[in-house]
Amino acid sequence: MKPDHQAQEILNKAKWRDFVLPADLNKVALQVLGIFFGSKASKKIYELKSGRGEEVRTREETVLAMIRERGKAERKEVMAQLKISDSTAGRLLDGMEKKGVITQVGQYKDAYYVAGAGKKDE
């Protein structure tokens, strides 16, 4: 038996002719994309309604105000001012640093943050 003939025979046995593709794949693709982007939009709306989106912005603004007043801010000062944990302060400061809003100077316990100087390469 030739390979092409074998493939045709397998397809016939599998009854592929009973399987029907949607007439308009573009419509299905758009529905899938709508679900995906709809969920992203729903998340953003939830964050704004629950105040989570605003809370992050407020925390960042508070950190920037601390830096403007004192010239710098340490993680423990941010923790005390915002009443947040060490790990939460770390995530907040790391996020701000990646955005280029602030820059870390020093390491470990001697580290402090100043107003930023561009985005950090990942």
C-alpha cells in the first residue's frame, strides 16, 4: 500500500467527514478574544471599585512624598508610614523601582531609595 493511500484509509475509518468545523472561524476566534479581554477588563473594574487600584497609587504617592520631604526613604520608614509588612513594602518599592519612579541606593540594611532615574533592565 502507498503511504498516501494508507493515510486516506485511516481518515475514512476515523469518520472525519462527521466532524464539522464552524462555518466562520473568525467569529469563534473573536468570541475567545472577547472572553479573554473581558476578564482583564473585569479585573481592572473590580480593582477600581474595591479601591485596590487606587490604594497602590496612594501608597506610591506616599512614598514619593516621603522622598521629596526627606530626600530619601528607607524600607522600615515606608513600613511604618504605610503600616505594611516588610514583604509588602519590598514588593511596593521593587515595583516602583522597575517603573523607574525610584532608585535603590546601597544594599541590605544600608539600602535607601531616592527619586528615580529611568527604568531598570530586567
